[in-house]
Amino acid sequence: MRKTCTAIIAGVTVALFLSALVAAQNAAGQNKEPRSPWKYYPEDARANTGDGGPAPKRDLGGTWAGESSGAGVKRLIGPERMPAFTPLGKQMFDKNKAESAGVLIGQSNDPHVRYCDPFGFPRNMNDQIRSMTIASLPDRTFVMLRFMNIWREIWMDGRALPTNFARGRDAHDPTYNGYSVGSWQDDYTFVARTTGMSPDTWATEGGYPHSVDAIVTERFHRSTKNDLALTMTMDDAKLYSRPLNLGEVNFRWIPSQTFFDFSCVPSSVQMYLKEMADPASGGPGAAK
């Protein structure tokens, strides 16, 4: 009787083991099934752990996941703290109330937080970096950001950066993304310089100001097929006594080359501020 029970137990154990093995094999097979080419899955980028081999020369083209994508990309190295402000720069900075400084949403005067105004450059390259697509023509490079669905144009035809933003026939109007020129420093490093950004925008989420004459230098360095790093510095003698380090952003190649877009919807933000943020912070609409 004891032998019979032992045999039954052994048989059940083997059956359970074989069943688990088959289930594991089926699951593995399912994991290998191709995903839809029209959708972005964070796992698609996260699974891409290798370097993919050498970087192609003078080529940044493609779609890249940023640190806010949820795809396991290295986190942003933020802008330097306690910049060397000039007196005017410190005066302007003190007027900005950024959420990152512990200010409630309802009390912030961040143009993006309050009204969904565009980040503007360079903030749109160091805040909410979800993904970007880079494409090139012979005379220019386009950087297309999926957050707020915006695009930048970097000219590569040898033109100089504009310097006149005052009133007059030959003056340039300030714009959210400024005016950009770029060139290859070497086979794997592309350098862009931008000026003429609207001074109403912030340079960073933390509320660092900039003037219309500020010049931002970006260095895109592709170290492997799957790895791209962007470092940024800003020269703005009116507001800073030395160049400001705006940090480093890392990107990873997305195997599917697709990504969901994401936008700030003004009507939704205004409803949220009216019904929740302002009342909670003692602002307009707060309970008496």
C-alpha cells in the first residue's frame, strides 16, 4: 500500500512538472510573437539592452525614447543648481514660482502649468522628454518632439546665427524655438547653436530665465547604434556671469521606431485649476 501511494505521488509530481514545463514553453513562445508595428510598448525599448553595435557615421536619424518615456532610459542629469546670476538675472529668477521649488500648482506662475503655453527652447529639450524623432535633409536637420507635437529646424547650410532682435526692417522676431544652426564636430557628434528665443519662456522647469540674446549650445553624441546623449550649455551675459550648464539627457533607440504622442490640453488644464488646484492652494475659487 505504501509503495502504491508513493508511486501515485511520484506520478502526480511528474505530471505537474511536465505541465509547468509545457506552460512555460507556451509562454515563451507567446513572448516571441511579433507585436503590432503600429504601437509603442515600453518593453520594446527596455528589452533593447545591448549597444546594438557601432554607431553609424554622421547619422542621428530615427526615433528615440527619452528619460520620461518609462522605457528604462537613464535619468536626466539636471541643470546645475545655484547658477551665477547677475543682479538682473537674480531679480527675474526670484519672480518665477516653479513647482520644482515646492510651489503648489495653484500658486505657480509657470506659463506652461497655468495655460499650456509651449515650453519653448531650451526647456522643451530638458523637461518632459518622452521621445523625439530626428530627420535630416542636405541643408538642415529636424528635431521632432512628441510632447506637445512640436518640431525644431536646425540649418546646416553655413548661415550665421542672427544677432538683431530689435525693431527694424532687418530684425528677427523672437520665437519659442529660436533660430538654430548646426554642423558635425566629428563623425559621431553634432553641435547646434540656438538664439532668439522668446524671453517670456523659462529655460528650465526650475524657472531659470533667459534673455532673447542667450545662445544655447547642444552637443548630440551617438556613442553606439542604440545610445544617444545630449548635453546643453547656455551663454547669457545679461542674466548669468558665466555659462550655465543645462545638464545631460540620454536617449535609447526604439526598436519599433514608433511612439505615442502626448499633449497638454488647455481646456483640461483650466478645468483642473478651477476645480482642484486653485481651491486647494487658496487661490481663485478657494472655499471661504
